[in-house]
Amino acid sequence: MASGSAENSRGRSAARRFLQRLVVFFITLLLAGLLGATLVRFAPGFGLSTEQLDTRLTPESVQALRDAHAGERNLALFYARFLGGLFTGNLGTSSSFKRPITELLRERLPVTLGAIGWGMVLGWLLASSFAASAWLFRSRTYDLFTTVLSGIFLCLPTAALAILFLLMRAPGRFAIALVVFPNVFRYVRNLLATSGELPHIITARAKGLGPSRVLLWHVLPPAAPQLFALLGVSVSMALGAAIPIEAIAGIPGIGQLAWQAALGRDLPLLVNLTLIVTAVTLLANWAGELFAQSLRSHAA
Amino acid sequence: MKAFTRIAAIALSVVFVAGLLAGVLAPAHYAKQFREDASASPSGKFLLGTDELGRDRFSRLLYGSRVSLLLAPCAALLSTLLAALIGGAAGYFGGRWEKSAMLFTDLFMSMPWLFLLITVRAVLPLNTAPTTSVLITFSLLGLLGWAASARVVCSGTKSLRNSEFVLQAKAAGCRAGRLFAVHMLPNLKPVLFAQFWISIPVFILAEANLGILGLGVSEPLPSWGSLLRELEDFSAIGLQPWRLVPLFLLLMVVSCFQMVISEKEYSR
């Protein structure tokens, strides 16, 4: 009976935490959209286009071009209208592409998600295999090799990495893997090194358990919550890297779209992209933390 | 490991001094065009050859190092000050202050750093004077790069706020301003120094990314980012591999920073 009521109260507090998180998620999302809209609206030269400098245009035509942005001048009105449209599934029209934003996102989102997915899988595979082999071999030379290798990629600008990939005629989207790899590798290697010094690991090794068995059964399970949390963070890394990589490698994804929207000061598109990027980052972090928490409570 | 760190620190110092003395060491001004020697190969006269406008690449590399290596620490200082102010106030006052400051911090951290940087830089004027573009680029790095540091400073301040010596100072009637400046700030120094050092290579890389995308320092003033823009002409790299020298220098400097930082972290 006592354990049942304790379980109930645990369930209630978990539900309360979930609701609180959901509220914070939506507030952050709304603020991020507003921040994006404010930045573009108050940027110098907003609402001006090179078309207006055409000397052949009459004052009426110039005025008509200015009026095209009239609906966006009042920031509060623009954002309220945008949010209203969001609930009905109307994301507006891109001012630089002259196309519905829903259409643009439908075309480009799968490309970026695919690139990020590949980048994450390859980056994590590289990082975990190097970290695991460094833990298993325990060789100073191998450790130095992996540290130098990851250090090189950590110290290269993402845009330069994309250029090097193009130079080697390799698919640009795989460059995302090399952005994810060094960050994940260093964290996983340090995590394994710390876990390796725990008393139960030392005992297991002293009792003659093979290194692979120790790694799989005794080191990885307690480290799993932190690895899941890192998985969430690495989505944000991959998404950030996708922008310069897609812009340089000419990959038609939302990274390239964000770049073109920023240069074209396309307010409706930029606000939508800010919301998408923020939502993906927050959801990935949240999912990672939820997995980590459930694993921790399961272990307890 | 200590020997490697020493070598890294010496290499950093050499590049830093060379950048500082660019005006003396560079054979030519960064904007001077030798029109008869455009796209020249490396020679005794031009150590790294010239670009298509006939500008000496070696001189531009020295001046570019000065811009990047002097201004990245300035941006890091700005971001650390902001982190100290926002994170310090949040940790010190706690409660609603902390919640609002951390919501604001989360807002900045919920957007990937490069996305935020590129978006904000792109909406600011691009056709500005070189010095203005330098100021815009590095101020932006400083103004947008404080969020992660603010979290660290906030947690450091919170643990200090609950420490015994602070509680005793409060009980003795020490005022909030004096308590923060005299008793807490000196204890936060290691955290702030660590955040400052960590930010420098991050900002150097961010400036390089912006430069390659054409959103960094305006021509003719060189920076590592604007020098790396030359790499966009892929076909020429095979014929003129010395175009990769700025990339190797950047790689070396950032690696040296990482080595020095990790040594500092281990020794703490």
C-alpha cells in the first residue's frame, strides 16, 4: 500500500515536471521566433531592395515596392499574424523565393534531415569505435593518434572542412560526420576513462574478465544515460554544421535555405526557420535527457 | 605532455608577436598591389606568392594574424564580462532572477551557435568600411557567445553564495556590492579565466567560418577568415598548394590553444 502511494506521488511529480518542461519549451520557441523577427525587422536597410534603385521606375512603382513590405513593418502585428497562420497550417510566403514556405520546407527539410542523420550515424560510429578501441588497447601511441586525429577536425572551421570535401570530390554532407566525431569522441573517451577507474571495474579486471566483456557489461551500462544526453546535444552540433556545409557544397537543404533567407532578409522564411531549428534542438536535447533520466531511474 | 604544451605556448607566442610586428616584418602593405606580378608563385620576393590582384600573400597573412589574434581575445573578454554580469547576478540573487536569466540563456543556447551568428551577421550591413566590419564581426562574437559561460558562472556563484565565509560576511553586515566585489569575485576568477581562454579558439574558428562565407571582415583588410575565402576557388588549389598555408596556420594556432587550455584544466 505504502509503495503504491509512493509510486503514485512519483508519477504525479514526473507528470508535473513534464508539463513544466512543455511550457518552457513553448515559451522558448515563441521567444526564439520573436527574437529572429526582431533582428531582421530592425536590421539596417530592412524593406529596401535593389529593384527600388532602378531609375526607370516611376515614384508610384517604387511606392508599390515599398508597400509590399508594409505588412512586415509592424513587428507585433506581423508576429501575431504569423502565429495565427501557424495554427491553421499557413506558414506564409517567402519574399525572396516568391513561393509558399510550406512548399519550400517540404522540399528541403528531408534533404537536411537525411544529411544530419548520415552525419550523426557516421560521426557516432567513428567516435565510439575510436574511443572503445583506445579503451581496449590502452596503448599510449594509439591514444596519441586518436587524440591528434580528433584534434585536427576539432580545430578546422566547418566551412573549410566543406571546401576540403569538395576538393576531394567527396559528398559534402559527410563533412557533418567529421564535425560531430571529435566532440563526441573526446567526451566518450573521457567517460570511458573515468568509468575504467571505478572499483567494480578494477575488481572485474582483477578477476580476469576479458576487456571487451568488461566494456560491454560493466562500463557501458552505467555510462548510457550520459551518452544519451550527448546524443541530444550532438543533434544541435550537426544542425549548426549543416548551414555552412550546405551553403558551400550547394546542398539544397534548410541550411542553404537559412543562408539564402538571411542574405535576402526574408523575414517570414527566417522566422519559420528559427522556429524549426530551435524546436529540433530543444526536442533533441529533451529526448536525450528523458532517455537518460529513465535509464537512471531504471538502474536505481 | 608538458613538453608539448611548452612547445604549443612558444608557437602561439611566436605567431602572436609576428602578428603584432606585422607592420615591421611584412615586406609590403596588405593592400599594396604588384600588378605586374599578379598570381605569382612563391619566390625570394614573395614568400607565399601573390593573389590575383598582385598582393603579397605573406604580408597579408601577417596582417591577418594580427587582426584575428588581437580581436578574438577582445571578443572573448566581452563575452566573459557579459557572462560574469548575467550569470553572476543570476547565481547571486537566485529565485526569479535566476529563472529569468536562465530562460534567457536557454533561449540563446537553443539555437545552434553558427545559425545564430550567420543570421545576425547577415542582417547587419555587409558593404561597410573594413574597420567597421572588423568591429561588427568581433563585437557580434562577443555579444552572442556568452550563454554557455553564463551557465558555468551562475553555478559557480550559487555554490559560493551558500559557502560559509559568504554567510559569515552577510551576518557581519557586509553589503551586497562589497560582498560580491571583495569576497565573491576573487573566488570566481579561475572560472572566468577558464571561460575566457576557452572562448578564444571558438571565436577564431567562428570568424574563419564567417569569413569563408563572405560575412566576415571586408576587403582589403585581411583576417584569417577572409584569407581562407581564396580556398573557394577549388581548381586553383591543386596548382597553387601554398594557398593552404593560412588554413595550416589556423589549424596550428587553434590546436596550440586547445593544448594549452587542456594543460591548464588538468593542472587545476
